[in-house]
Amino acid sequence: MKKAGARVYTFLIFLFLYAPILVLIVYSFNDTETASRTVWGGFSLRWYRKLFEDRLILEALCNTLLIAVVSAAVSTVLGTMAAIGINSMKRLPRRIMMNITNFPMVNPEIVTGVSLMLLFVSAVRIFGGRSLGMGSLFAAHITFCLPYVILSVLPKLRQMDPNLYEAAQDLGCPPVKAFFKVVLPEITPGIVTGMIMAFTLSIDDFVISYFTSGTTQTLPIYIYSMTRKRISPEINALSTVMFAVVMVLLIIINARNARDKCERNEDFLRLENTQPKKN
């Protein structure tokens, strides 16, 4: 009885979470424009055709993807380096640095957005140059993505045997080569997780982007500007495409992880079979 109740409860939770997405996907194929959110007017791909003909939406999408890719790449490199540095610190400095790292995550986004906006405006006044735009968006997104990468890489560094790096050097491996051959493969899952998280957070961000974008429009800002009038059904089509892409990526990543796990299990069983049995 308890198991049945738990299953029903879990089903209702997932239904509550995914029902809006299913409704959005269904109505992205709706042929009726005036009642696109209430009445089914037949199956059609008109909104997908209009999506790829709308220059403003495509421009906002390109800006969003460019910012997300660059921010994820830069924050992954910097975050990995910072995680390695923090992991090598002593106890007290490490605690201080961890508190500093955690602060941007618990700080309200509106505070971060306003403070970054004031910082960028002051920098432009003092040093000159261009006003808010793509450069400020890159800097802001890298800033709030960094802590997530650091917290994704640190657990992998703590799980790794610290003697492996020293053993590689004792065997004649230079420090840089020892890092890429020994340390990097061990922390790669954490790096990949941090990069995916940074990419997702950058695409999803609205508050910080709103204060630091200037005249540059990202997709969340463009959708917000549409809410003052009426959200076009083209957004349903765009959201469906993005959801499908993310779903495919998750399937590929999970399939790869499952394959790697099976290969590790096979190697372990093969190693056990080759070991001499004790009487």
C-alpha cells in the first residue's frame, strides 16, 4: 500500500512538472492564431516556418547561444584552475575561499545584476570605451557561472588519490604532462558537469542579463518584452526546439555514461578472472 501511494505521489509530481511542457509542445503545432492557447485548430508547422523567418527572434537566439558557449567555456577553464588552487590550500584559507565562492550563489540575482551594472558603467566612465553590450554580458555570465564550475570540480579532486600526481612525477613525467595524463582524466566528469551547468544557467538567466545587456537582446529579454503585448506562438515552437535539443543531449550523455560504466565493469570482471585463485 505504501509503495502504491509513493508511486501515485511521484506520478503526480512529474505530471505537475511536465504537463505545462507537453501543453506547450502540443500548441506549437496549433494552426489557429487567435485562439492558439485555448482552442485546437488543427495540426500545422506554420509557427516553425515563421520562427525561422523572424529575424529578431533568431538574432536574440544567436546572441543567447554565443554568450552561453563563450561563458561556459571560459568559466570552465577558470573554474577548473580555481578548484585546483582551492584544493591545494590549507584548511583556513580553503574555508575562506569556499565562503567567497558560495556567496554569489546565495546572493539575490537582482543585487548581483545591479552591482555589476554599476561596476560596468563606472568602468566605462573611468577608462572609456563602449557602454553596456556583449562585453558586459560576457563578463557578467562568466562571473555568476564560475562558482558552479568550482563546486562541480572540487568533489572530484577530493575523491582522487593525491599520491597519483606525485607518483607520475616520480616515474619521470613532467608536471604539466602529469596533470593532463593523471589529474585531468580523473576530474573530467566534474568538468563536464560544470560546463553543462554553466551553459544551462547562462541560457536561462534573465535578471542579471536585463541589467547588464544595454541594447543587446538575449532570448529571455526578448520574450519578456513580448509579454507587454502578446506572446507569439513562435515562442512555443522555439521552446519546443530547445527542449528537444536538450533532451537529445541528455540521452546521448546518459547513454555514454552507461556504456562507460559497462566497459568498466567488464574490465573489472576480466581483471578478476585473470587473477590467480588462492587455495
